[in-house]
Amino acid sequence: MAGLFTIGTTGLQAAYAGLQTTSHNIANLNTPGFSRQQTIQSTGPASTGGGSFFGSGVRLETITRSYDQFLTAEVQRASASQSAAETRNALMTRMDSVFPTGGDSIGEGIDDFFAVARDLSVRPGDTAVRMAFLARANDLSSKLSNTDQQLESLGRAVEQQLSDSAKSINETVARIADLNERIRATRGMTGQPNDLLDARDKLIADLNAQIRVSVVPQEDGTFNLFVAGGQTLLVGSNRAQIEMARDTADPQKTVAQLVTPGGARLTLDGPTLGGKLGGTLQFRDQDLGTARSRLGQIATVVTQTVNAQQALGLDARGQPGAPVFSVPAPVVNPRSTNSGSLAMNVAISDVTALSGTDYEATFDGTQWTLRRLNDGQVSTFSALPINFEGITLSAGGGTPQAGDRFAVRAVTGAASNMKTVLNDPLRVATAAAVAVSSGTGNLGATAGGLTVLGANVNLNAPVTITFTAAGTFNVTGTGTGNPTGLSYSPGASISFNGWSLSLNGQPRAGDTFTIGPNTQPAADNRNALSLSALQTAALANGQTLTASFASLSAEVGIRANGARSEAEASKQVLDDATRAQQSVAGVNLDEELSKMMSYQQAYQASAKIIQAAQSVFDELLSMGR
């Protein structure tokens, strides 16, 4: 009789465990990270009697979860990649919207500015055109500064996002460490803490959405976590911290650092981090940094070339042209950990050679290296001063030591603070600073074009050119050296003191030409012509200003499209990995309902066994009375 009771009882217990497990699965159908659980049963030990073996029912071994370590790891890796790509895509979409097309674009502002400069060359004495020129100048500087200010604001939001990501990472790691301890405490117990294991896997998936981690299982059931190529994030319950610390090379930026339990700080390489943190760092350092430096290059080129041309001309009052625009000068920030005393200076030496990037200068004790921040290209130099890509780095005092580093902000931020500083239309320099007059007794050539080539201390010094024959001439005047017997061929230019003179016709002996200060600037349009000609000049590292901005705008668009495509592709990979993992671990409602009916029937049948055993037992008792 005891055998029947035992079989019925174990059957009830097994069926009840099945019902409870199935109910747990159904209840957690929509719980993120939950793995389907199932009961593992085995036949109870047989007993012998009358030369036969009789079963003793069923034994509940354990409750396991449907889990595949490889598939789970694939989901975690895909989650890190997808989160990084989606984060960058969202930020690129925001940055792309900062660069409008059509009439509101910077390119249109450049074209409108130079269009008015052409009008000015036709009507240099028209005050209304002069006012329109300044209005277009203000419109251009406003577009450049407003665009860069929006990018700067986006940069501040990115810094806050980085700080929030670091905080979220630390909180998640702390929760994983707590689960590690709780799981370790179950060591030696029968079965596994399935729900705790699921909770830890879910947290690791959440952590991968913030930063890519490598998981190493331990014999005691805990997980060790590593980031960025092997840096320890968590060992058992001992955890490191992720902090966004101020960059010692550039105080305007932060860097991701791993702070160990002992207080050591290890700087993490942004591109290798993955997750939201890695995607945000990639956007900030590559996408946003490149856009701001290229925009700063355009603002700097516009400012310096227009101001330089203004300085070569005369305004309506006969005064040298005043600056139209202003931008901040480039700056150098020494790393706070430098051991040397060198104060480095930076200046723009050739605005047309600027490459649209910032740099990091490093001294190794014998030579200097200059690394471009937009692409990582490195160039070496034996000593200061360094003349490279339109900038000059020089020593301002002190001595460098090996390992000293300097952040060179050549153009970034220039657009943000660009301003139009000229507000008097009469100060627009439409006239050339010098004019040429022909001798009254000239019988041969006449003066052609007189072009100002560039700034020269003797630009306004009177110079007389006297032809001694058709092919030779003498020169007298300050700064010329008073040469004699110089050769001349028809069509050749004569250049001194920053100007260039061309002649029409064949000169004769005795012909003279005098170049001196322009005494009638009000109606002169030669400098206005030179201003308008800047539109088609290759001023921005081999490109026109319009083409340079079009290139920047196209690059931003290409990066945005690339980020969108990468986000879509990584989402597909994550979806595929999730489907594969859920095919093993996911709850199938139809299957669970079927199991529930089966367990319910088994429970009822086991109860019938006990009921039958009770009836037989009662009958035996009645027979003994």
C-alpha cells in the first residue's frame, strides 16, 4: 500500500511543480530578459518483490532555464554595436539639421556677400550699395556664428550625455556585483537560481547598451567583466568606476577613464568602447570635431582674406580700409601634466593653407610630432618653430621636457565668435591704394592695369619709371633700390613695392610713368573688383569658399547617411541575434498552455492514484474487522 501512496504523492508533487513552472513562464511572457524554465524529472528508484521490480514513482531533479551561452553573448555583442550606431545616428541627424539648404545656407550667404561686392565694383560711390555690402557681411558672419553656436550647444549636450552614460554604467555594474554575491551565496544548493541568473544577464545586456563588455564566467557562478581590450571592470564584487574626467590636454573636453578600486586612472580609447558611450565619443571626436574645425576654417579664411584685401585699398575718405570681420586667434593649451616650462605660441602664417583641423603637438625629448585630430595623421619636426599647413608654432619662453603635450586649437571655435566689426559704409575700401599717371610727353605706351599685389611698407611711396629705350627702363623711388637699365618686353609686368603695372603699346625713350598714392578714391573701383574676385579664388586649401562649404555640407550629409545605414544594419543584426536567442529561451504561449493541460491532467490522475490507494486500504481494514 505504501507504494501506491508514494507513487501518487510523487506524481502530485511533480505535476504541481510542472504547473507552477508553466504558470511562472506564462506570467513572465513579456518580461524582458526572462528565460523559459522547465522541470527536469527522473524515475524514482525501483523496489523488488516477488522477483520483480516495482517503480516508486517520479523524482523532481531540478528546474532549469532554457539558456544558450553563445546565443546570449551574441545578443550582448550585437546590443553594444547597435547602441553605438543608433546613438551616433541620432546625434548625426541633429547635426545634419544644423546645416540648412537653400537661401538659409552659409553657401548662399557667401554667394550673396560677393554678389554685392560685384555691385560695389560697378557703383563704388553708391552709399546704398555700400550699406548693402555691410548688411550682407553681417548676414554671412551671423550664419557662420549661429551655425557654430548650435554645434557648440550640441557639444555641451553631448558632454552631459557622456556624464549620464558613465553614471548609468556605474549603477549597472554595482547591481551586477550585487547579483554576483547573491548567486555566489547559492553555491552548493540543489538547482540554480534561474531568476537571479536571468536578472544578471539582463543587466549585462543593459550594460552592453552603454559600453561593450567581455564576460568571463567563474567557477563560483560569478561573472568577471572587462572593457576596452581587457581593462578590468568587475571581478566578483570588486568593481571599477567609469568617469568622464577633464582632458589634461584640452580643458574644453572630457575623456573616459577607468578608476580602479585602488584609485589608479586609465584613459579609455573612445572608438573601442562601443555602446552608447562609445558612439557618443565617436560622434564628438570625429563627426562634431571635424565639422566645427572645418566651419572655423571657413570663418577664418573669410575674415583674413577680406580684411587683407580691405587693408590694401582706400575707403571713400581716402583712408586705408578697416577690417570687416573679426574671429578669435588660434590658441595653444599645454597639458596640465607637462613637466617642462615651455610656453608655446601659435599663429596663422598662410590662411589659404589651413587644413581645417586642430592638432596635438608632442615633444619626445629630441623631436616634435604634430598629430592632426581629424584623421590622426602624424608629422615629425626636429625643432621649433614649426611651419605646417598654414600655422606656425613657436617657443614663447621656457624649455620643454620629454612627454610634454600641447593642444593646438587652430580653427575650432573661430566661427562661433565671428563678428562683423565694420559699420560705416564709407569705410568700405573700394579704391586701390595707388594710382598711375603717365608723363605728359609720352609718345609710346599708355598705362594699363595697376594691381596691388599685397601689403608692403613702401606701397604708397612714389615711384617713377623712365624708359631709356623701347626695351629698357630705370626706376627711382623709396624701396625700389633705384635700379637702372632694366629689360622690358611687350606685355610684361613691372612690379615693385607690392604693386604690378602693365602697359598698353610699345614704350619709347623718354616715356615715364609715376605710381603713387591714389588721390581720387571716391570713384575708384579697383579694390572692389579685387574683393569680388575672392569668390573664385582658391582660398580654402585649394578650394573656393563656396566649394569649401559645399564640401563640408556634403561631408556632413554623407556621414549622416552612413550613420543611418550603420544603425539600420546593426539593428538587423541585433534582431536576428535576438530571434535566435528567443527561439531557445523565449516563452511560447501555445506550448505552455498545452503543458499546463498535461500537468493538470497528471495532477488529477495522481490524485486518483491516492484515492484508489485509500479505497484499497479502507477495504483491507474492513476485512480485518
